[in-house]
Amino acid sequence: MTENDQKAVVLLSGGLDSATSAAIARAQGYSWHGLTISYGQRHAIEARAAARVAAALGAASHVVQHLDLRAFGGSALTDNIAVPKSATVAEMPQGIPVTYVPARNTIFLSLALAYAETIGANDVFIGVSAVDYSGYPDCRPDFIRAFEQVARLGTRVGIEGAAVTIRAPLINMSKADTIREAVQLGVDLSLTHSCYDPTEDGLACSFCDSCLLRKKGFEEAGVTDPTRYAAIM
């Protein structure tokens, strides 16, 4: 990895993907600034995980932006809709699931872009993957490329020739690959949270899409899963 003394904004959810992206930004020499969006999600516990990750990985700053998407609803994460549960990854529903939050990554990247332009950062990191994921349309490479064009066309820095680059270092990585990368970079994955439907005391449910993909990733990576699950099949 190359050394770099520039600033970067890292979208930091508190999950293992965003934590790994932050570690990659750090390893590449960026002075990285974490941005966590608390959007009214039912798994708000992940914002606390993001704070732990920011501290552990040496964020230059960590901003928590409150934005209540429950006003719109339309997702099992922001509305009174049950989070789907499955016994295995193979049984997960096909297509775009009800846990998709309408335009979430478009909103998040827009906020990260504004933050980056404000602090003079030319790079925004987002921990999306198009390999082991729940079928969300805003996790695909063509979406990332399209938003990067938006960043060039719709900002002062873009018009003046110093465009912001959207970096998605995990886009072609499986969950197992991401976990191996995190371990190599010294990320304490016990600090992270992935579950969409945790218990009141913060235990992961075991059966939502995010839990299933997380468990599969640790198993395939050959790494001990530090997650505290409410039940294990």
C-alpha cells in the first residue's frame, strides 16, 4: 500500500465492512475522518460500535450525523416491518429485500461528499461489496462510478478541478476476504456490529441476512467469530 498524507472521509457504520475500509484508509496513510449516520435504524446500537472503531483505529475526528429516515419508512430497518430471518444463506430471499433502505447510500455519500468538501478531503471511503451482500442496488460498482460523476459535476472542488474520489476498496471482496484483510490490518472485529435486529441487550439475532453473511464470512475465513449471538443454529 502506498503512503499518503491526504485527508479522507470514511463512512463508518460500526460494521465489519466499514471498519475494514477505515483500516485500509489508515494503512494507505490517510488522515481519516469518520462519518456515522444515525438514521433512525432499529439497530441503532451500531452507532456505538462506530465510536469504538473510530477510537481504536485512530480517526482524526468522528462526526455522528442524525437524520431520521423513519419519516419516510419503507424499510424493515426504519419502519414497522419485520426483519426477514432465514436458517442459512442459501435460504435468504432473492431480489432486493425489505431491509433495503430507499436511496440510503445515495444519501450517505451525499453527506460524506459535503463533509469532505468542507474539510478539504479529496477521498471518500465506503465499505460496500457486490459479492456477499443482500442484493442492494446501491452497493454495485456502476452505482459507485455514477456517484463519483455526480461528485465531479455537483461540487465546487469538482468544477475547479480537484474532484472527490469515491473509494470502495471492498467492492469485489467476499465477506471472508474482508475479514482476512481486517485481521491482517489489526482490526479488532469484536468492536463491530452487523445484526439488523439485535436484542435489547445488544446480542445479534443470528438469523437476519447480515448475521448469516457475517457468520458465513468468519467460517470461510477460518477466523473465530467474536460476535455475541442470542441463538446459534
